[in-house]
Amino acid sequence: MSDTSESLMKKRFRGYMPVVVDVETAGFNAKTDALLEIAAVLLDFDSDGTLKPVDSVHYNVEPFEGANIEQAAIDFNGIDPSSPLRGAVPESEALREMFKPIRKAQKAAGCQRSVLVGHNSNFDHSFVMAAAERANLKRNPFHPFVSFDTTSLAALTLGQTVLIKACQAAGIEFDGKQAHSALYDTERTAELFCWMVNRWKDLGGWPLDSND
């Protein structure tokens, strides 16, 4: 990360570094239902001040001991939690390994905290925080309650709230057959978030004035 991108990231998001995350789960309750898949996309500014996705991590996750698995959720996302072909790892390992590059990028950006960006971010944030708590991970880079919700941002900027429709409105290709894969959804959400941030800049919405 260059000195320019460091200062841009730190200034643009008030010392926070946005990280795009998506989870696939076995239900809606972060405390009781299994986390099955997680992906994160790191972002950075290029020399022109354009925000872009730069790296990604992805893990299939073993249900934690005693986790509830709702059949309706499995039918929806098509994940077989017991399949050995998934190559799933314990959620403690998945989060520990995912947090490492995030903390490294956060330090390089000169930011004091990372902020989870998600489509319906409260859902993803709740599962990440619950899993980190179960694993007793002390070095969680994410802010404990702040998140950036691309659903709300897309409603404001594009008049759309559904991920595929928001992407289409922004001219971002979206293959519906690959939807509900954590990595695919995270990559599209990252493109959408970057598009909205960059569009706001192009329209003159950022910097706010000559002193920023």
C-alpha cells in the first residue's frame, strides 16, 4: 500500500478500513445456528483515488458443536454441511486465518479499526461476532457494532435493494446461478460498494470541500 492510498483510506472513512464480508449460514440466529461459509474482500485506493477490490479470502466452515441447522436454510443455499468435499475447517481456524490479512492491511492503511461491509450487513456482522466470541478470539479487527450496509446505500444511489438488481443497475455483471456462494456474493458486493463510493466522488460529492 502506497503512502497515497494510506492517507486516502484513513481520511475517506475516518480512520476505518472497510472490508466486504458475506456469510452463508444454517439459519438466522447467530447465537444458535451454524456458520457454514465465510468470505472477505479487501479494498484499496489506486493512484487515481479509485477504490478497488484487491484481495479475497474464503473458507468453508464446520458447524460448531451443538449448532442448529435449519433445513429451510440448507435448501436455500444448497450447502451440505456434512459433505467431506467441502474441505471445511473449524470456525475458529477460519476466522483466525481471515483476520490475519485484514489486520495487516488495516495497519498498512494507518487505520485503527476495520468496518464490515455487507449486503444486509447486520446479519453478516452478527455471525462474525458470534463466531469470534465462541472461538475466544481477542484480536478481532472489526468494529463491535459499526457496519456499512450496501442495501441502504444501493437504495439511496440506485433505487434498488436486492443485490442482483443493484449490481445490474450499476452495470456490474451478476450470474444468478452463482448467487448464495459466499465468495461470489462478497466479490459482487465489493464491486457494488466500490462503484457507489467512486460514483459519489465522480459526481463531486467527495471531498466535501477544499479543506478535506
